[in-house]
Amino acid sequence: MLQLARAIVWVASDVLRLVVSFLRSSSAIRAENLVLRRQLARYIERGIRPRRVDHATRVNLALFSRLFDWRNAVVNVRPSTIVRWHRLGWRIFWRSKCRAGRPPIPPELRSLIRRMATENPLWVEERIANELLVKPASAQKQSGLR
């Protein structure tokens, strides 16, 4: 839970920095980009292994990759990794959005179905389902459904 809160704060701060960067001139942003690319080039030349990327950086790279041509800009993460993070984000989004499967049948309805099946052994599933659809709400209350 704490990691999620940290990731949300970092993403929000990076989005705020992005909004502020829209207010700056394009030449200043290009100069900053050049300096940052130089630093990354030196970092790569030395052969130092980078730290593992945290959740906030993963989210930011996946989100901001839509705004520019990131395949040439990002050097410390493989392009396939960013694509994988992006797909994972969508997977998490849709998993929380839709749940698979049928909702469970309430226990009262299950007991009513069992009782109807034992009292009427010749009825098949279809007949029981039709009886439940026809049965008015007042009769369901009397039979103990509600």
C-alpha cells in the first residue's frame, strides 16, 4: 500500500513537471534534453549498472512514451521493456474494470431451488427456472426467499 502511494505521488509530481515544461520555451527544453542525453552517454560509457527502475518510473515511461519518439531517447531500458510495462498497465486496468464470470447465486435462492427439485422430482432444470421466473415477488417472500 505504501509503494502504491509513493508511486502515485511520484507520477503526480512528474505530470506536474511535464505541465511546467509546456510553459518553457522549446529551445530551453531542447538544451536540457541535450545535457541529459550527454549524461546518459557518459553513464553508458563507464559501464556502470543502473539501479532497478521503481514503479513510478515504469508508469512515467509508459505514459510519457505516447508524447514523443521514445525509442531513440530511452537508453537505459530496452524498448521491449517499455512496451511490456505499457501492456501490463492496460492489463491491470482492464482486470480491475471487468470481472470474469457470473455473479454468485444467493444462498436463499439456492435453497429454494433445491427444495423445488426435491418436492418435484420430475421437474428438470428448465422447468424450475421457468417457475422461478413466473413466481411473483409476494410468493417468493412467503416461501422464504426474502
